[in-house]
Amino acid sequence: MKLKFIKVNPIENMTIFIRNPIERFKQMDIAKEIMDSSHLQAEQVGFIEMEAGNQVHLQMMGGEFCVNATRSLAAVLVQESHPSVRKVNDEYFVEFSVSGTDEICLCRVRAIDNEFKYEVSLELHDDLKAEKAQLN
């Protein structure tokens, strides 16, 4: 099987996004193989799933939520001018769902000097402390 993928390196957390539609029960086996040093070598794998109306879902290989992968995918979607991206002045806003949370993630992306700066906002459960994940 040929895989369409993107390899990103958010703060030394090598991540591979798989673009092919892969059934969830197969994702873990595929992720383990391509993470191996004899293949693409990465720390984690996320599967980009397209839903109705150009809605994007990021399914991490273990069903977890990952801030680094979330913000990296937001930058990829901005760079590719995905239809879900809204531009307001010099900022881009991207909403998509991510495994590990029932909330829709709202990501704010700014391109500064050929680099992306991100902010990810989402609601957390009442028993968790709310934090903002940001890279400056």
C-alpha cells in the first residue's frame, strides 16, 4: 500500500500525518510499522480523516489528544489553503476535531517570517485546569 503522508517536526516531536483513508482498526499496525527506524521514523502518527463538508478530523494512532500534532495540522491546513481555514487580517483560524476530546479545537495561526506561530483553544472537563497551549 502506498501511503500519502506529511512529516512534521514540532519542537522535536517528529510526527507523521497519513492522508489515506485507513480503517481505524488498521491504524495502530500501520503506525507502528512506519514509526520504525527502518521506515519513516517518528514518535507518533496521526491520521487525517475527511468528514462531510470538508470537515477535518485528526485521529491519533492511540486515540489520544496531542497538542503538538493539533497545532502542526493547523499550520499544514493553512499552508495548503484548506477550505476550512478562515483568514482575518493577518491571522488564520482553523477548526477541526481531534481524538481524545469531544470538543472542536479552534486554532489560531500566524505566519511570521516564514514560520508559523500557533495557539490552540479548547474547553476542558470541569475537573481539569484550563490552559492555553502556545508557541512563540
